[in-house]
Amino acid sequence: MESRPRIAPAIGPVWRILRWASLISAIAISVALLAAYPSLPEIVPIHFDFNGAPDNFGPKTSVFVLIAIMLASTVLIFWFAARPRIVNYPVPVTADNAARLYALSYQLLVLSLIHI
């Protein structure tokens, strides 16, 4: 990794906006869940089948675990997207391909944020 070029990925403003919007939305969802926590029933659905029907239930404290997982994965992916130089690549990173690989890595990570 030390020999990898320090090149900023060529990313348009839409990708940066999407990256930040993903982080902000994860925080907003967490705040909304915490605000709704007192009104939740004692048993809540924690898993859903392919049709969207709940197929597993747990105590309402499970919400805290879900919030923690969502925030941790969002923050970690957000952090890695800003540091594409440290991401693993299936090919050697050279001065010729670094900008393209870094941009693709950034875009892939941002798209995974949107999916979370």
C-alpha cells in the first residue's frame, strides 16, 4: 500500500452529495427510532421474509442493536470511501490505473451506503 499513488479520485459532486446524504439519513433514522422507542410494543419484528412479512420477533431493546449495526457500518463505509488508497483491489494499483480504481472504489462504497 505504501507504493500506491496518492491520487484524489475523479468524482463528481453527485457522488459526494450521495455519500453525505447517506450518513445524514442514517443519523436521522437513528434519531427517529430513538424518539419512537417509548411507544414501541414490548415485542417487535426483527426479521422479515421475502414477502415483507415478519418471521422473527424480539424485545424492543433489539432496536438498539439494529441502530448500532446501521451506524457502525455506515460510518465505516463512509470513512473507507474517503480513503480509496487503503482499499483492497484485485489488480496492482499503479500510477496509470490509480485514479480510475479509486473512483470506482468510491462509487461502489457510496452505492453500498445507499443500500444500507
